[in-house]
Amino acid sequence: MISLRLVYLARLREAFEISGETLEIPAESPTVGDVVALLRERGAPWSYELAEGRAVRVAVNHEMAGLHTSLRTHDELAFFPPVTGG
């Protein structure tokens, strides 16, 4: 089992009504996709905001990551909508 720190930013923080949490994952070598799947199982609003096709990015330890990115205990995952400049 590994322990992860999750951070929710912008609209996700508002939708989930929390800015972050510690999550225990019962897997030896989980991926970002495993975490997303686990969070979707919580139901609405998690399943809606993290659904395939929704504009959500993930950073692991402040570096952009994909669903196949491997995780280690104490990693920080930040979930956020894409940001555009102007």
C-alpha cells in the first residue's frame, strides 16, 4: 500500500469541496490512471469531473503526467483544468 497526497485546483476544488487529501492506494505500483479510476468510483461529482474527455490535467511532483505515469509512496498529484494565457 502506498500513500499519496492529492491536490485539487480551480473548478475541481470547488466541485469536490476540498483542496486536497491523503489517499492510501492498495497497489504496489499504481499509475495515475489507477488513482483516477478509484476517484471516479466515488460517484458524482468525481465521476463527472474526472470523466474521459473532460479537460483535466495531472501533475506528479510538479511535472505534467499521463495516465500511465507510475507512482511511488508520498508522491503529490495535482489535478487541474488546463489554463490558457492571453
